[in-house]
Amino acid sequence: MKSIDKRNYDILIVDDEPLIRQSLFEILRIEGYHAHMSQSAEEALNFLAEQKVDIVLTDMKLPQKSGLELLEEVKKITPDTEVILITGFGSIESAVEAIRKGAYDYICKPINDEEIKSRIQKIIEHKEIVAENLRLREMLAKSNPTSCGQMIGSSAKMQKVYHVIESVATSNATILITGESGTGKGLAARAIHQMDENRCDKPFVEVSCGALSETLLESELFGHVKGAFTGAIRDKEGRFEYARGGTIFLDEIDAFSPMLQVKLLRVLQDGVFERVGDNVTRKTDARIIVATNRPLTELVENGEFREDLYYRINVISIVMPPLRERKEDLDILIKHFLEKYAKKNGKKIAGISDEVRTMFLNYKWPGNIRELENAVEGAVIMSKADAIQKWDVPNSSKFDEAKKRVTAMKIGRSLKEVMEQPERDVILAALEQNAWNRNKAASALGVNRTTLYNKMKKYNIEFKKPK
Ligand SMILES: Nc1ncnc2c1ncn2[C@@H]1O[C@H](COP(=O)(O)OP(=O)(O)OP(=O)(O)O)[C@@H](O)[C@H]1O
Ligand SMILES: [Mg+2]
């Protein structure tokens, strides 16, 4: 431990006898402490109302309020102020009571200078250890953060994510973020932008590529000139231009058509592009982050995604873990969403019941954090009590399904299989009816392309070339 600077310590001596008071003051002052004096408990309390001290050294017997009463009040105002009581000869019972009430130590009269000094030294050493411990814990908390940007979670898997984000934030490298739906890919992209000191005050531009048709996406990304297509009534800059100096986040990159993949490859290789219908080549310095919830390697294998583009974007990749693999973060996430939605809805909600907690812990959360956030938000809106109960949670039968599935597995054919068969049939029928054009099938089913892809994968529906 580093050497102690006694000047940092304030000690208040409380005694009605001027001689004792003065001599204690001198001993402590010469030792190097910052000493103060009061002649009664009342005077001491007034002093303490103005200034915090580390140690109160008080006589047990004082004119009005006793040393014991003073001890009780000091502990109420500043629990970490230590109190030493000086007791008269033979009053060991009150000394024991003092310890019970929170005194650090007691000293019997007659007072011995060395004893006083060593007892105080002991307290100071103890305080230094506590402070050091606190410092170390804070340092540890900093190196093991429980959040990054707006992402919450302290599990080892999230720590790994934070670590990568921190180390790549200030580079210009393209980043690929993968992970199931609702795992926080969008938040991770935003965190990278926020932590990049060269770009954080410039635009962060997010494009949901899966939501747009090829033509719209092209003009959205690269812009167009007047007359480039019907409806192009004036020149328009694209998102790549708008993101200059900042970050462009291309979500659902797997929705890029082969033509757009070529254009993106050119941006990644040379940082250049043209507006639709234009022949002026423009430059972009936007940092590119892309995300997908589909395994790109598989798309490369079946020829849907260019291999050269895949290598270009997969320079640094961040894999967002699914919630079921980091259940240790559930409590902190629930607390976060409870606070957020209680505040939004003007409610006071202290927590969730044990039953709900167990239900949440046993559930697989296929929709990950988004699903959890929705569940908590719905429950907060419904809740009428202090803690969220099972009946407050919307759609709570799905949590029971998880239980039932386990039982069904035991009796042979899983309930899951039984329940999922109709969904598989409907998807197959939609694909057939739309000649295996997945865009059309998805819109017939009322879902987006990504959801359809995920379901096809889940049900092992092999992709057939459109007829
Ligand atoms: N670690 C987290 N801490 C707090 N909130 C989170 C966290 N991860 C995700 N969320 C919240 O969950 C929701 C979904 O997150 P986000 O949109 O980033 O997921 P995503 O992986 O991009 O999903 P998708 O693939 O469906 O677009 C958002 O409301 C986001 O604020
Ligand atoms: Mg997203």
C-alpha cells in the first residue's frame, strides 16, 4: 500500500474537559492529522452538519447528550465516519454497548498517548484499504463494462463484442455484423459510429436494404439525376454522398441484387460510384458497416452472393450472440427495459415476480432482445401492481409452449413438429404458386424476404431456381 498522507484525515475530538480535549488535539496535530475540537455532543453535531470527518473521538460522559447518543446520531448522518469512545474505568458494559451500536473501538481511561495513536492508525489503514478496494473495483468495472453505446449486458460474450467495437471504432475498415434478428446489430453499428472520434459528429446513415426494390435501393444509395427514370424529377444525392465523413450502415446486405453487388464492390474497392443516369464519377469517404441475419457463406456457396464482395466486407466481423446464449444478462436487460417503460408510462414498477423471472429464464427468445423488450413493454402497460405478474405478460401462453414442447418430446413426436408442419406447408405452397420467386412469395405471405429466408432455412426447404 502506498504511504498514508495523514493530512487527508479529519478527526473531531469531543470532550467537555478542556485539558484532555486540548492534549488530545495536540497529540493528533503533531502526528499530522487535521484535528478539530468540540466541547459537547450538540456542538459536535453542529460541526458535523457543516463538515464531514473521518473519525470522531469522544468521551462517553458528556454534559447533556452522552457519547453513546452522539455515536448513534453520527452513524445516522455519516455511516462511514468511525467513532472511538473513551470510557471511564470500570464501565466495560457501556463500552460493549457502544461496539454493538457501531463504534469502531473504545479506549479506557487513563488515556495513553501511544494507544490513541495506534488505534487511530489502525482505522486509517482500514479506510485506506477500503478506498483502494473501491478504486480497484471501479477500474475493473471500467475494463469489464456492462454497456457499450446503448447496448446493455455484461456477459463474457457481450464483453467480447464491446472489445472488438472498441478496437475497430477508429479504423476505416469495413465491418460485417452478423447475428439473429433482434440481437442488436443496429445498436452495435451505432456504437461503432459513436466511438469513432473522427466520425461521431458526422452523419450515421442507416439503410434497410431488404425493404426496397432493386431500382429504389440503387437510387437511394447512389442518388440519381433528373430524368434517370420516370418520377426522377430532379437531381438527388444518394445516401453514400449524404454520409460523407460519417458512417453508412447497410442493413440486410443479403438483399443486394447481383447488379447492386457489383456497384457496392466498386465502392469498397475504389471508393467511387455514379448517380443513376449520370456519368460523373463521385467519391465517398463514408465508413461502411454492413449487417445480415443470414449466413453469407451459404449464400456464397449457392451463388446468391459474390465471393469477392464477401471477402471485401468480411474484413472485420462481429457476431452478435443470441439472447439464449447469454441468459446471465437477462436480469440487467429486464431492469433496463422496466425502467425505460415504467418512466414512459408514468408507472412505478419495482421488478418482476419470481414466477415471471423463471418463465423468462426458461424461454428460448427466438426474437432475442427485441422480443424481450416487447414483452416487458407490454407487461408494464398491463401491470397494476408493484411487480410484474405472469398475467401481465402479453402472449404468455408462448412461454408455456416451451414447457409443453419438452413434455411432447418425451412422448414421441415433438409438439413443435406437429405445430410447425402447417407453417411449412403454407410456405411451400406460396413458393410453388409464385414460381419460386421469393419476393413474390414473401409478399403473398405478408412477411419480408428475410423472414421468408429464415423460415425456409428452419424448415429445410431447399431453394429452387425461379421457373
Ligand atoms: N444489448 C442490448 N441492450 C439494450 N437493448 C438492446 C440490446 N440489443 C438490442 N436491443 C434492443 O432490441 C431491439 C432490436 O435491436 P436491433 O434492431 O439493433 O437488432 P437487430 O439485430 O438489428 O435486429 P434485425 O436483424 O431484426 O434488424 C432494439 O429496440 C434495441 O434497442
Ligand atoms: Mg436491425
